[in-house]
Amino acid sequence: MTRRALLIPLLLTAAACSRRSVADAGSPEVAGPPALTLTHDRADLLFTWIDVEGKLHDVDSAQKVPEDRRKQVLVRDLSKRPEELHADQFVYVADLTKEEDGGWGYSVVSRYASERSLKEGDFGAERAAPGDGGEARVTLYGTSWCGACAQARKFLRSRQIAFADRDVEKDPRAQAEMARKARAAGLQIGGVPVIDVGGQLMLGFDPKELERLLDGG
């Protein structure tokens, strides 16, 4: 399954921030579990979603996951042994909101990170920053200390654009997701923000270029 992405060159006028921890997001990862085939025809998968009260629910098909809880769903491959999956170290986290070629994308996340997110209550429905009330098609990957990220947030909010704000330092899942998108696009990340506009990746913050992407240019 492929993901279409347009690489927007990092212009000299674009603002960006970098630290070692962010730059490392694009580096090769430690070997993890085998690739997961996440398609409709699989009858040997178990999907786990979490409700607003923090309770876990297991279902045997993606269609049984409530629509507002499909952004981040734990997936277990029942066809393989736990040791094959390195289940003591990693879990699969799927995004069931974006279907491509009869299946869905997913990330491999450390078990520690997923359990910590569950305890903190931030694992579940997609969260978008205040905007026009519509579904967020923009995802901003950044940090709390990055000035360019703050400028990008201000720009989007001033135009009433709904966006998912993902902190790649505080949320390991966000960092893994950003790295996965970058690898699929053949991009080595060296800083933030990285802005995903409907599958098109933009490095840094350039108001004119971002405006063009938002307008579908």
C-alpha cells in the first residue's frame, strides 16, 4: 500500500527549528515487529479502542470501532505468536480514518509509550485545534519551544483552519507518525514544523507556500 506525498522544498525564506531529538526522528529505527497487512479481508485481527472514560474495548473488525475513536486504534495480529511480533516491546497503532487501496495505515509504537498514553488519557479520538468546525485535513508536527511552529499555529488559527497539533517531543506516537510519513516520501527530517496538508508535506513554515497548499495549489 502506498501513500502519495508531495515534497515541498525547504525554501530559504521558510522558518524552521531543530534539535537533535527532532532530527533523529528521520533516522533508521531499531528492528521491530514484521509488517502488518491491515486490510478488510483479514479475519484474524483484534482491534482495541478506548472510550472517553478510558475504558478499553476489543472488537473483531474495524467497522465496529466508533467513528470518533478510529484515529488511533491498537491492532493485534492473531495469526502470529507474541514472540514473532515482539509484543513485549511494540504495538501496532492504526489510523482507521484514512482508507487506501482497501486497507489502512499504521505506526509501530513502543509498548511503553502506548501504555503511558493510555494512563494519561490522550489515546483515542483525533484532536484538532479550534478552526472552522470541520474535519481537520491539516496536521502540524512541532514542539512547544519552536518559534516557527508557533508562527504556523497562529497563521492557521487566524484563517480559521482546523488542524491537528502534534507535539513530537511529548507524544512518541506523533514522532513515529511524522517519521513514517517522511520515510514514505523519501525525506530526511532535520527540524520542525513539518506540516501535512491533505497528504502533502511541507518543511518549515512559509506563509505563501502554506496558503497555496491550503488553496489546493
